[in-house]
Amino acid sequence: MTTIGAAGRVGQYTLDNGLRLVTAAASTGQVTAVNLWYGVGSRHEVPGRTGFAHLFEHLMFQGSGNVSKGEHFEEIERLGGDINASTSSDRTNYYETVPEHALDRVLWLEADRLETLRDGMTQEVLDNQRDVVKNERRQRYDNQPYGTALERILRLAYPEGHPYHHPTIGSMADLDAADLDYVKSFHKAHYGPDNCVLTVVSDLDPEDVLARVEKYFGSIPARDFVPEAPDASLGAPLGGPVRDAVTETVPAAGVFIGYRVPPYGEREFDVVHLASAVLGQGQGSRLYRSLVVDRPIAADDGGAAADILPFRYTDSLLLVNMLAREGVSGDVLEEAVREEIAKLASGVTEEELERARAVMERDHLQSISSPAGLADSISSCTQLFDDPELAYTWPRRWDDITAEEVRAAAERLLVDDNLLVVRFDPEETSEAETLQADAEANAAGAS
């Protein structure tokens, strides 16, 4: 099946095995971006088996039936290309940017690991990559100041057993319990051409790209069985305010605030997204002007205090986080942040709304300005909304949103009944410990 986008910017094709191919023209010649979105993320995991989607992001680079361990990375790097992958709640993404002449090699590599990864999977590979992921968890979550904030936020926002209750990194215990048979069955259940969107951004003729994709992917069979995703519905409101208080070795008090908001793709999601930009995106935002510049009690974050964690299949989360300046308590900062959030329900100005639209449109246009960024956005819009053209037109969704809609959404959603708070406060040090630290610092300076 072939479809040309209404604006003529993309070509859409569906292979007999269900793989969806999208093509688009590159902004720079002689460069090709290849981007694969598989419809599997941490939301497809079950309690006791968390972290498997992210573990596979690592395992997919560790060899297959025809490619040795590390060879995929090495080939792309020898070509001067870029290669990486990422995992979220809703998908796992693999991507390469290479010279145009290397497209066939990239397609072969991707098709091979889709079809034969299980042939190259060994207990040694699993043990090695499990240790890599566990170390990543230590570095990015457990041993990082404020590193467990997202994990704590998700626990408060979604009930036990809900597919969004846990972060993509998973737990140490679940990673330890991973066995080779289950790992192989996870790949068989979720990695099939019928669960993949492949986007190719290049200056090649779309029919040429289609022929190459057919050559490498066309013979790979669709999955025998399509597992049902766990139920992501929410049976009850948040019932806030709910809190998690953490006292540990952090440089300053940290305030992390969240609210459940509509799923990604709904109009009210777009309304609340604009509200987040008014509140905390850019140096013209309310939180930056009020708490960084005017008072000031919050650390300078450059204007990045608020955003939305977009979830397609359940309620998303509007998140606000700020760190206190030296000498400012967490209680003072939290009260000030919540006061600023509450003021949104009293209204926003047209000037604020225009600034918010401009900030968000700039960010979107920057994200699709490179072949790799455009390919990723197209894959996202195809996988989540079945509409690749949205990659180009998304900012138009904000054009007719009114200031009253933003005010009304804030009044309905940004309330205590829908509030979660995660607070990090520094461990208290005694006067003797403080004097000793000062003395050590002075001695180090003198030496």
C-alpha cells in the first residue's frame, strides 16, 4: 500500500509483513537518516519484569545471527556516521545517520538484528548487558543528586501495578531475575516488522528507498502472536496532595511538583502544554521572572522549570521542578512555586500566550531541523498517531487555543486534589561538621 502525504512531503508504504515505511526529503544532501520506532516500551512490562524494554535497547547492539558483538556500532563509526538508541514508556527507538551511499548497509544491519537477534543471544551477553544497565541505574538514578526524582514521581502518580508506575530503567531485583528464555520470548513477542515504523530521510527517490527496504525487510515474517498491552486506564483521580519527602546528600533543596493532565494528542494536552510554557519555559516565563530574577530564591535554570511528560496511552504529567538558592529552605521554595502555579487559574495575557507559542514552535522547528531529528519526529507521529505529516504541522495545534482555555484548564487541573510533590532536602550538618569542612577547604586553598 502506498500513500503520498497531503502536502507531498512524505511517502507512506506498508509492506506485506506489516512494516510501515515513511520517506521524506533531507535538508542536507548526501546524508541519510534511518530511524526505527518499535511499539514496545516500559508500559508493556509486567510487575516483576521491569526494565526489559530498556535492556533490549542494549542487547540489540550485542550481536545477532550474522553480526558479531559490537560490529554494528563499529561499522557505523567507520563510515563517519552517528548511531544510538533510546527507550521510553511507549516505544524503543534505534537510529543512524550515515552518508547516503551507506543506506543499504544500514538497512541490512537493522533487518538482520530484527530477524536473527535471538540466534546471537547467549547467557554471557545477557549477563554482561544486565551489569551494564545496573551500572547505568547506579550512575543516573541511585548515585546522582535528585536522581530518583522521576521514579518517585511515577510511584505517586500511578498506582501499584499500573504500566506507568515504574521508570524505563527498571529495578535492580527485576534485572537480576532476568533469564535467557524470557529475554528471547520478549524479543519474539515485540520485535516484528508489524510492530515497526521505519523512517528514511534522504535525497533518494522514495520508490528507490522502498525497493531497498523491500529487499532487506520484505521476507521477515510478521509476529505469530501480538501480546495485549497492559491496561493503562486510571480508575480513580489522584486524590492529592500526595507527597514523598527525601533527606539525603544533595547540594540544595529540590522541589518537584506534578499534576495528571490529559493524554498526549488530546486538545487539552496542547492547552496544558501552553500553560507549562507560560509557567516555566524560557526566561520570560513566570517562574523564571518571579523566583529566579525578582525575589530571587530559586537557582538559575535558564528557564526550564516546567514541561509535560507526554504519555499517549494514559494521563500525562505536567512537571515543575526548581532548586533552592543557598540559604533558602525547601518549604519557602515549595510555597512560592505553588503560589505561582495557582495564579494561572486567574488568567494569562495574550502576550504571555504568544510568547509561549513562539517558544514551543522554536523548540519544535529546531528538533526537526536535521535529518535525524526530522526522521525521529516522523517516526513518532506515525507510530503514535498514524499521521507522519504531524511532524511538520504540529505547531498549528496551538494556533487557536485561547487564553480562556488555558485559564480554565489550570483552574480544573492544577489543584491540590491533583497534586503530587517530591521534596529533596539536604542532610543537616552540625556546627562542628561545618567548621571542619571550612577548615579543610581553607587548608586546601593554602596548599
